[in-house]
Amino acid sequence: MVLPVFNLWGPAAGVVVTCSFYVLVSYLYDPYGIRKYPGPFSAKFSYAWILWVGITGRRSQRIHDAHNKYGPIIRISPCELSFSDPAVYPVIHSNLFTTLSKTDHGQKRRLLHPLFTAQVAREFTPRTSSLMAQLIDKWESHYISSEAGFIWFDCVPWITLLAFDSIGEFIFGEPFGMIESGSDSVTVPTDLQLPFVMDKATDVEHYPISLAHIVSMRERYNYPLGLLPKWWRPIGLRVLRKEAQAAEIFSAFVAHRLAERLSTTVPQLENAHDLVGRFLHKSQAQSEEFRPESLVAELITILVAGSDTTRNALIAALYYLAQSQNAQRNLQAELDSHMTSCTISYTDIEVLPCLNACLNETLRLYSPVGIGLPRTVPHPGMSISGAWLAGGTTVGVPIYTVHRSAALWGGHPEEFRPERWLQGDGAQAGLDADALKAFSDGPMRCIGKHLALAQLRVMIAAIFKRFDVVLEVPESPLHIEEWFVRKATECRIGLRRR
Ligand code: HEM
């Protein structure tokens, strides 16, 4: 039998010619006029590079490396430039927005801003203290034996429970009960239709899920889609079906929690200490119509933004202070002289220099959000750092890179040195806390900054007042996987009661 012989050269040549044509056209079609900027080769004609650095889980580090290789202004996708000069940060963040219109964003901000003031954050600290007391009791009963010596465990799962309970308490007025149960399991209604869930808070069927799992699946859906242009999204939706379902489940979870909260009697809204209660009180006081559906979207953002970031900042603080025993001893000496017992009075610790130096240094070196938050140049265009950019160009300044500028932070920016924030003793005089961009800047900066700082002060003080902390493997790096937030995946520590 004679087999037919196919000539594959023709189709192969066709593929090569089509690809070359696509690359050439994409490269030459340069609507924003940014072809002249250097950067990784594939970023000149496709989204492949930015997608690749995104899914490797090391986006901030790789963009930082690309700046070291190519210079201060680099092209990281066909429509996006990244700037490494810290001086560009305020220019971009005080004037530019995302594609969300300035008016929409401003309205949303005005609505939420009064619920996130420094006073609200301060009033919340006794609740953080009581969650910390609960966590410390758990650690003591699980891990601390009568023997002197360190007990070893991975602190990431526990800090995750703490962060969820804390945001649950802040939003709905009660924790999810995770520290108590030692598990992140929550129940979700089997019917995911929002109106149904909103109507019947109590008698719907439920099933259990891991909240940490569902939140991270949701991020695996939102994050890559956010990196791609709109016309790629239908493909993303097909590929990431499971992740898209996680996003739906999470929305139903939040909607149902809100419905439950609204079904409880709130006798005096003016005394409500949770975000939902204060929001309702504000709506009533201003005779505004309250639509629960519109609050759900805000609560989804706040629940994720307010738990993942704080959780990772606290893990990083534990890691750095466990690694730097000198810094830990200085912090403990300060806590011992200002805290008479393990019960925390926030006014006693709010302004402690060493505690704040350790916190600032953690937020500088770790920075839970490390990327350049993308902003869009308004039409017809504007000049940034001497470069004229057309309207519609996306621009960003990576926080990770700004936080490693030797010009801003002095020597050894890669090292954890809280003393750089303190005056005297070889510290760099005049270090400016405004140069810290962990919470970003301008009209879109983090709304939860006061709350996060207050919570972190209380959490760090509670742990180091009670325990000596060391790393199981002192030289091991902190393992991080980056999506939108840089997440610590494991941090094995040893605890010993002081
Ligand atoms: C260490 C903790 C935290 C860090 C490092 C952090 C960082 C950030 C950053 C960098 C942004 C983006 C700002 C921008 O686009 O310019 C942001 C936005 C936001 N954060 Fe935080 N955050 C933290 C804690 C919190 C907490 C505790 C909450 C609330 C409970 C919160 C709620 C939000 C919200 C709602 C936004 C969106 C703001 C807007 O679009 O106007 N964050 N955060």
C-alpha cells in the first residue's frame, strides 16, 4: 500500500508568514506612539509578556528587574509604560484615574469615606484586641507546652483566620467565628441568585466552602482578565470557568451575609459599630433610598481588600521581626515600658516610635500591593517626566520599585532596618512617611489605611508583648505568590512565652 505523502512545508510557511505579519502589524500599529521606549521584546507587539509575568506570581520583581535592565521608562505591553522614578508617583496618582470615570469614583468615595475615618479606626481597636486575645489563647492552648523552648508551626493559616474574623467584625458587627473553630469554613446558599438570597436570609439551603480558597480562586479569575484588553475577555471566561464560578459563589456569600445582617434588629443605628449599620444610619439620616444590591458590590471589594492586605502585612512583620532579633528586642523593650499588661490600650501604643518604625519598614519592604497601579492618560494627552504621552496610554509606577530606591531610603534598601525610620543613631534623618506608597496616593488611594494601620499596631504589639518569635529556618526567604496582592504562602515560626 502506498501512503499519500503530504507536503507540510506549505502550511508551515503559511503559519510563519501569518505570525510574522501579525507581529509586524502589531509593532507598527502603535496608536499611543510608545514604540520608541525600550522593554522586553514580546511586550512591543503583544500582551504575552505582561500575562507571563502575571501568572509566574512574581510580577513586581520581574518589572523591577526589567527596569534595572532597560532603564527608568519601559514599555511593558502594547499600551502600557512603567516608570521607576519615585518623583513620577505623585504626578500620576494625583491627576490620573483608571478607566472608571472621575465622577463615578468621586461619588463612591464620598459615600464610603465617612465610614473609614481615623476616629472609626480608633474605635474599632478594642475589637481587634479581643480577637488577638482569642488568637493568643488558641496558640497557647494548641502549641505552648509547659516545657520551656520554642513550639513550631506555620502561622499563615492562623493569620488568615484572624484577618477574616477581623473584617467580618468590621463589616457585619460580628466575626465569622473562624479563630474559635480553627477553620475558614463558611456556608453559602445553594441558589446563587442574588435577589433570592437577599429576600430570604434565614431559610435557604446552604453548603460549606473554604473562604480562603474561594477568595483566591476569584482572584485567579479577576487578575489575568484585568491584564488583558477587553476583547480577550470572552476567551478568558471560557478558559477560567471554575474561577468565574468562584467569583459568583463569593458574591452570593457576601449578599447572604448582608441579608442576615439586615434581618437582625438594630435598635439604635446611631450606635451601630459595624460598617453596614453605620451605612444604614447615614442613609436614614440623609433620607436616601437604601438598595442592598448596590451595597453588595462595595462589600465584596472591602472584604477582599481589607483582609488579604492586612493578613499579608502581619505575616511579613512576623517574618522580618523573627529574622531580625535585634529589632525584635528593641520593640519588646518599648512595649514593656508602655504596656503594663497584655491588655492593649490603643492610646498607649499608637505613637510608639519603634512599633511604628517596624510597621513602616515592613510596609516598605514587603508592600502587600507591589505593582504599578494602572492609570489612563486623559485625552488629548499629557507630559510625564519629560515624555509626551497620547490620551489613552496606560501608565504606572511600581510600588515595589519605589520602595527599593536607595535615593529615597538610604543604604541597603533590600534589608529590613526599622532604625532607618528613627532619628539619631546612624538613622537617615528626615525619612518621609509620605514617600511610603503601600496605600498608594491621591483620590484613589486606599480607603482603609487608618483601619489597617490601627489593626496592625494592635496585632504586632499583642504578639510581641506575649511571645518571643523566631524562624524555624532563619535564612529561609519568605515564600510569596503574587496576584494583585503579594501573598505569603508559608511562614514557619517558633513561639515561646516571654
Ligand atoms: C496593609 C493593609 C492595606 C494595604 C497595603 C492596602 C493597599 C491598597 C492599595 C495600594 C490600594 C489601591 C489604591 C489605588 O488604586 O491607588 C487600595 C485600595 C483599596 N483598599 Fe486598601 N490596603 C490595605 C488595607 C485595607 C483595608 C483594611 C480596607 C478596608 C477595610 C481597604 C479597602 C480598600 C478599598 C475599598 C480600596 C479601593 C479604593 C478606591 O477604589 O477608591 N484596604 N488599598
